[in-house]
Amino acid sequence: MASWDVVVVGAGAAGCVLADALADTGCRVALVEAGPRLPAGARAPEVDRRAWGFRATAGSFDWYRVRAVGGRSLLWGGWSYRFPAHVLRRAGWPVSAATMARWYRAAERAIGVVEGPLDPRVRRAARALEVRAMPKRAPLVGDRIWTALDTRSARRARTHTVALRLEHERGEASALDCLDLRTGKSVRIRGRAYVLAASPVETTRILLESEVPPRRAYGRDLVDHQVASYVLIERVRREPTGGGPLAGSALIDPGVNGPGVNGPGVDTDAASARPYRGGFTIEVSGPHRLDDLGIERMVPGDEVDEHRATMLHAIGEVFPSPRRFVELQTDDRDAYGRRNPRIHFAWTREDARRGADMKRACVAFGDEIAAPGSRLVQFVDPMSAGAGHEAGTAARQELVDDRGGLRALSNVWIADASVMPTSGDRHPTLTLLAHALRVAAAIPRALR
């Protein structure tokens, strides 16, 4: 049993960036991670489904999950965009855009976000379709995308340690009970404060196993992105136009449900209105070599070098529904004896309408940038579940304050996407890191 100023659960992007920020204030931080610390350049292994057995009511549901220091940042493409003010407003975020701007700047500095060039063919297509094209913004370390392994805290994380539950009494947590996978023994870690950054599903599991009141509220309001993905196969030897790893990539904003729509007190942009809440953006990346993407079988073997692929991923904002939530099963336990989460996930009519619009927008943009004789192939349908940007399981204001502080336990904070009302209409990682830094700023003041 050891005692720390702050105990952080989960060494993904949010946990590592938050732990670095806390250490900079002089806090003694214990960063607890269930998985290993992988060697540089190692591929993230498949999750052991006996030990991490998510069950789902959806027919097809398979989130990207990583149990290792760095978390899903080991797989991400680095897309780092701020949520516009109208996205925060229509989802009911308790934090204003003006407040978030400060923390967005802090997150961009912390991971080193830079902007790449805008491909001329993307600019021409956006102009023709009257949509907005933005160069890719991403954090770089040399010529590669930043991951949480680049933080100082990643090197100090306590690995192979599974957080089981928080001990608490009289409205305050007193210890974190863990299982050391190397020894098979129980470990109790004491801290003055605790931060949950284990992912919305795992944070929900810890809170439910800890019997933190109100127990019936945790796990509700689960959301994830809708994703429509296409690959454009072109028989050309087009190469990226300079600019390093960000070349050829852009974010396309079709302007769906733009400023004012679903937001009180703002003039509605009627031209952008759609019969569903939220909007979507399209990530464009390429051209890539087919063998770099593992899709060389899509053309005859002797033609692989003559083709290039451009990826189009539409990301749609999904809102809470009573049909989407996480619960723990009483009769189904994993290899460590924990109750397995059951994911209840179903699409609504407005999700179907949004998904249809996302597909049309991808096809329109793909057709606009395509060379003659190209093929546009869909490989992810927006009505399939499991995009991997889950959020919302502890977002209700009766559960947390606007800095992620747990109302039931005065010394516990949530720094992952559990507290985000939606995953937004674009990649959420920069917003997640901005929130984590707000949490990191709140804790030393609370300890004092």
C-alpha cells in the first residue's frame, strides 16, 4: 500500500497528458495502467477478450480497444480540431466556447499541433461543391504522429495493474483497489485525489463496482460516432504534394446544421438545416500506396504500383437515446472475476437520416476529386456500430460538475470522454485533452 497526491486510472492520451500537467505542479502522481508498456514502434496487440469481454446487444459491435500505455493514441491518425461553438451549444455542454478556447490552446501546445498544406485537388473540389475544406491539423514528433508514449508520465506508469473499485465513505474516496497481473495479488493504492481516465465503459464499470451513488445513473446516455468510410481507387501515379505526413489530408465540413440550428438564441441558418440533430465532417487522406493500406488485392497483382488510394471517412454526431447505455451483467464475469459490461446500442430514425446524408456527401466528394476510370468503394456503413469514440456515460450534470468532479465523491474526477455529452461532429481527441487539462488545473486547488 502506497500513498500519493493523485492516483490516475488509465494511461491513454487523457491520462498521460493530465499526469504530466499534475506533475508540473509538484503533485506526486501514480498512473495506473492495465496493459503493458510496448517497445517503440511495436504494434498494439488484440485485446484479450476473455479478460476484457464486452457483450453487446447490437448485431455487429467491435470497438477499437487497446490495453497498453498510450491507449488508442497508438492507433489514431492525429486529427486535432476544435469543436465549433455551435457544436458545443447544441449538445448542451456546460462549458462555453470562450472557456474551451483557452484549454484548446493549452492542449495544442502540450502535444504540438501543426497544420499541413491543403491539396489543390481538395481545394478545387470543395469550391465546386460549396463546402469548407480545412488542412489537416495534427501533432507531430519529427516525421510521425504524436502518441501518449511521448509524454513523461508514460515512462513512469505502473503497468499490468487493473483498477477494480474505489473504496469510499462519507462522500470521499479513500483507496483504489487493484489487481497486479504479474503477481496475481491485490494492491491497494491510496491518494488524496483520484482521476478516472480509463474510457467511458471502463470508468462506468469502476463506478458501478464501487457502488457510487446514484448507481442507476452511471452508464446512461452512451453515444458514439456514426462513420461512413469509402476508398477511392485511381489508376494514376499521383504522389502527395510535399508537406510531410500531413500532405494530401484535409477535413471537409459540409455545413450541415450550422450555427444556430438546435441552438437557442442564435439566428438559424435555414439553408444548412436537416431533419436530425448534429452534423458531420469528412476526413480525406491520400493518395496512399495500396500496399501501405493492405488493400492491394483490390486490383490485379501486376497493377498495384499503378494505382493509388484516397480514404474518405465521414464522422457523424450522435445524440443520447434511452436505447443506448452500459450495464454490468451479474451472471457473466471475465478472467479476473469482474462483471462484464453489456453494451446496449441501437440506431434511431434520425441516425438513419444522418447516415444517408453522410453517404451521399462522401460519394459526391469522391466523385469530384476522382480521376477518370476510378472506383469508389464503401467499406464501413454508418449503420454499423463501434466507431471507437464512445462518450457520455457520466455526462449528466447531477453526476459531475463542469470540471469533471464527481458530485458523490468530493476527491474524484473524471478525465475521459464519459463526461462529454456527445463525441462531436469531428475527431474528439483534442477536446478530450482540453477537458483533461481543465481537470488537472482544478485538482491542485482542491487539494490546497
